Amino acid sequence: MESRASGGPPPTGAGTIDDVSNTQTPDVSPPTRIDLLHPGPSGIPPFLERVLRILLLVATLYVFLVSVKLLGTGFKMFGSGFSERLIASTSNPFVGLFIGILATSIVQSSSTTTSTVVGFVAMGMLSIENAVPIIMGANIGTTVTCAIVSLGHVARPVEFKRAFAAASVHDFFNLMTVCILFPLELMTGFLAKSATVLSRLLTGSEGVTFASPIKQIVGPAVHVAKDAAINIVGDHAAILVAVFAFALMIAALWFLVKQTKAMALSRAEAVVDRAIGRSGVAGIALGAGITAVIQSSSVTTSLLVPLAGAGVVKLEKIFPIALGANIGTTVTALMASLAGDTRGLTIALVHLLFNIAGILIIYPYRPLRRVPIMLAEKLAEAAVRSKKVVAIFVIGLFYAVPGLLILIGRLLK
């Protein structure tokens, strides 16, 4: 003990303090916060690079939303007044179903079609019985926007397969719902009767209106583009608006997918999984909530398409969100109609009950739930092999077949 205290040699087998330090303590420099500000491989500090990526992603998303709304504006300019004339002149339920598909495909907004129908029913121009098939058709027609958005991935087969499946799964669900509920409604009138009873209980309640934040955000840009097109080409502005909107959408999708891939896809997928959990009910609630706020099911479902193309969200996760969007899109018209005429409220309730009934019939049972997903995957595989499938599906389902059947119905009448 004295030899150690007096600086004598250490015991045999023990090293000096320096020796112990050198052998047992690794020579690792402590991390510093300054590293975050040092230029990375791209020549930009990592922190600043992340901020720039997020800002670019937000800007690209804004351009994408503008393009979706602008495309709908262009289609509305093509069919100005046409859908209203179609809706007001039907009495055959089968023709009414196809009128709902065609009118909504033209204006690319089920809210526009259903609002028109609610107004016509409230004014006595259209009976509730004749309005119900139009509402059903509107649910199918509103999904055309997703199919158009998926074309932004057409040059990349793997992405296009995922994107087109995500776009068409909503179509197949709505088609299944119509195939089940349309015959039942013709035989029993259960939707109209149930909505009539509910409307009597709710009539006189205070109506609620609120502005869509999406419309407020993208509205100025859409109006500027529309006015510019009118000033440039006058009567042919609809063509210019539609072409420009489509080109803008393709460019926005390309950047959106590129930026999404550049960020952590696995982390983004984990966030989505946590948001909706493993329960489809959570996904339905998420889709309904988002759509009720932004007041557009087309925007909700269209946003999912590039995420599916990039591989961030799987088809099974997209499906319940799309179903929730069907419910969310009915909320605005329903809340606004509470203070109005009983007939207008009745048809708004028909829309809500129709979408809820479709979900309750199809989604809880796995064999039925798998049918739209399976059909969407098969159609996407065929679309990758031949792009003609896309044209036949979009033009045929949303425009040619409804238009032809409406014409036949009118001729027979």
C-alpha cells in the first residue's frame, strides 16, 4: 500500500493508467450538433436538405390539388348546363342510374350532381323515387378522377399497376353496391322509405354550412388559370383548361412520387399503418373524416393513388379509406339540407343510407370484401399488358356505355 502511495511500481500484471486507458476505452469522438450543419454528399447540410424536401413536397402537393380541381373545372366548362338538363328529364330508373354516372363523370364531382338532385327534388321537379337511381349512379361516376390520376404512372409499369389498382378498387366496390341495392330498391323502396321516416324526425333542425379548406386554398389558382384560358382562346377555353390541367397533373405526380421515394418509404408506411391501425373501421373513419372536412371524395381518393404507386400505402389499406370517403362526401349536403324542405333532406339521407348499407353488406364479410380488391388487381395486370384496357375501362364505364344506354332509353320511350 505504501509503495503505491509513494509512486512505486504497480503490482505485477497491472498496467499503467495510460495503458488501461488505451486498452479499455475506445477512441471515439463524441457526436456534435455541428455535423448537422456540415454539407452532406449533395453539398447541402442534412437538416436544411430535409426542410427543403418537405417544402418541395408541400408545393408539389398543392400543384397536384390545383390540377385535380382545374381538370374538374375544364370538364364542367365542357358540359355547362348539360348535366342539369339530363337530370331534370328522366323518369325511367334504369336511365336515371346511367344519367347519374354520365352527369357525374362530366363534372367530376358527385357533390355537384347530388346537390343538383337535392335542389330539383326540393323544387318538385324530380320525384324521390326517380332521384334515388341518379344518386346511385353519381357514386360510380365520381371515381373517374382517380382513373385519370393513375395515368400519371403509365410510363412506369410497376407503379402503374399499383396506382391503377388503387384507382379502380373504388369503382368495383361502387359497382357491387349498385348491383346489390339497385334491384332491392326497385322491389321494396327501402332506401326512400327509410330516408322519408328519418327526414320527418330531423326536419326543422338547424342547417350547417362551412367552406371547404381545399377550395379556399386552390380556388385562386384555379380561377387565374380559367380566366387566362378564356382570355387566350375564348370559346375553346374548356379544351385548353382540360389539357393544361392534365399536363400539370402528370408533372405534379412525377415530382410527388419522386419526392415520396426520396424520403423514408418504410417510415411513411409505418406512419400510415399506425394512423389506421389494423382495423378497417379506423380506415373508414379516417376516409369519412378527411372527406367531410375537404368536401370532396375525389380529392381524398386521388391523393391515395400516387401514394399507392410509390408503394407507401397498400391496396388493402386504401380500400377502407375509399369506403369512408363515400360516407364523408354526403355530410355537407346532409347538414345543409337539415333546415330545408323535407323532400330535399330525404334524398340527401338516401345518399347517406345507400353508402352505409353498401359498406355493411360487403365489408364485414371477407369473401365479399376481397372481390373488389381481386377485380382491381386483375384489371391492373391487364392494363399493364395493354394500355387499351385503360381506355376501354375509363371511356366505356364512365362515358360510352352510360351515354349509349341513355340514348336507347330515350328512343324506346
